[in-house]
Amino acid sequence: MTMLDFWQRRKRLSFPLKRLFAALKITKQAFYQWQKRYAMKMEERAYLEVLIFEIREDHPTMGCRDMYYKLRPLRMGRDAFEQFCKELNLSRKRPIKPWKTTDSRGVIRFDNLLKDLQITRVNQAYQSDITFFEVQGVFCFITLIIDCYSRRIVGHQVSKRLSTAHTTLPALRKAIRTRRKDGLSLKGAIFHSDGGGQYFAKDFIELTAQVGIKNSMCKYPWENGIVERLNGVMKNNYLHHWSINSFPQLVKAVDRFVQLYNYEKPHSSLKRMTPMAFEKLYLCTDAEPKPTLTQLEKLQTKSVKPKVNT
């Protein structure tokens, strides 16, 4: 049994941990500093695993060393990264993708709150994901947050690093500001994601708790399907068609995509309305409960119906 095992079972122990610290001749401060480093390591391994398999899906024969230099992990050296890939059975050319994310010690996982949930209103639930885009032989990372009901992208971030401070935190802060401008609070909203480490990092969890957001996680990619499809639309229908040769150009391109997606792209799930047009009708309607999609479609048709001069 390791020190981490003792700490996880500390409430059930018949003796205080300080007695164990004394026997091992370590201080409480030293242990908690180690624990913090260990948690950060587990977070990085969790989100690297998700991205590694996403890369291998697009580049089936890419070697572990090439992936290392494209991902540039902060807390994992080249040899450790290659060993990590071997643990994931990535020495084969075409690995079988393990849809279930590894549940490591020290890693927090949340229940899937979207399972069997009927989403019926704006600001009820959000999905988020981090994907990669290659620029000049180097991977950059794009974080998206989308409203599951209105399909509006409410937060996004483009970064060179995978750390929480560069991905999910700034994207979530943008989403909070966006909804505040709409007169909405994210308190009680569900924030759904995969098992990536940025979604259970301490700073991220503290922010969601402060706002009152309910954290939710999936085990399989199809349980995060709305934002997974959004990633494909963004890259295949937009970014790959534009000339992007630098990181600043990628930032501008993603900003442009979000604007086009929210304001100009009609959705079949929204009765061919754009996300912004749909939300405008939805939020401007005072009726409670809010109208259904079919009722909103009738409101839209009525509002754009041409006047006939008699």
C-alpha cells in the first residue's frame, strides 16, 4: 500500500496520518507537494491519451516520437512519452481505439448527467471538447463549448499548449461572459465533456463550483456527439479550405468560423434557423414555459412574412 492509498483511505484509518509521516520521516508539506505534482501528472496523462488516439485516427501510421514533437507535453519527456504510448498498445500501426478512457488513481471522474436527459431549453446543458489542428508541422489546440439546445458556440479558445490555463479555463470564462451579456446565469447548467484532464483539473473544478455549474463526463465519444460533430464541421468544412500558415492566422480563422457558424449557418435541428436567430426568438419570448421548436418556427415565419400592399 502506497502513501496515496493511505491518503485516499484516511477517513477510515485507525490512526492519524501525521503518525505515518513521522514513521516515514517526511513532512506533511512535502507529501502534499508530491500529491499536487502527482495529480498534475495524472491530469496530463488523461488528456494526452484522448488526443493521442484522436491523432492516430487521422494519422494511422504516425510514430510515437513524431506525436511527441507535435504535442510537446509539458511534464513528460520524450522517452516517458514513448513508454506511455507503449502502455496504450500504440506500437502497432493500427491500434484498436479504446473508447473508454483509463481511470487512473488520483483522477476525478463525474457521472454522465446527460444520459437519458431530455434537453428542452437554452442554457440547460453544454458540451465541450478539445481538438487539434496542424499548422506548419506543429499541432495547435482548439477548445469549443456549445449549447446543446440552441447549437450556439458560447466559448472557444485556440492555444499552443494543452494545459488547463490555455484551453478549458479561458474557453469557460468566455462562455460565462457570453451568457451574462444574454442576461443568463450558468448556475445549475450541465457542463459535459470527455475524460480529458483539463476538465477535472483543480482550477477548472473550482471555477465550475464557483459559478454553480454541474460537471458531467462521458465514457464514449458518441456520448459527447454534438461537440464531436462540431469539431468535424469546423475542420473539414471551414479550416481545411482556408489558407492558415501561422498560429495568429489560426486564431483569426477560428474566430471567423465561430462567427459564421453562429450567425449564418442554418441547422436542420433548429428548423433551418441559425443558432443566433433561434436564440433571439427564444430569449425574446416572455412566455413560460418557453415555446417548442415548432412554435418558434411559426414565430420566425410570421416575423419574416412579407407584407402585401392592397
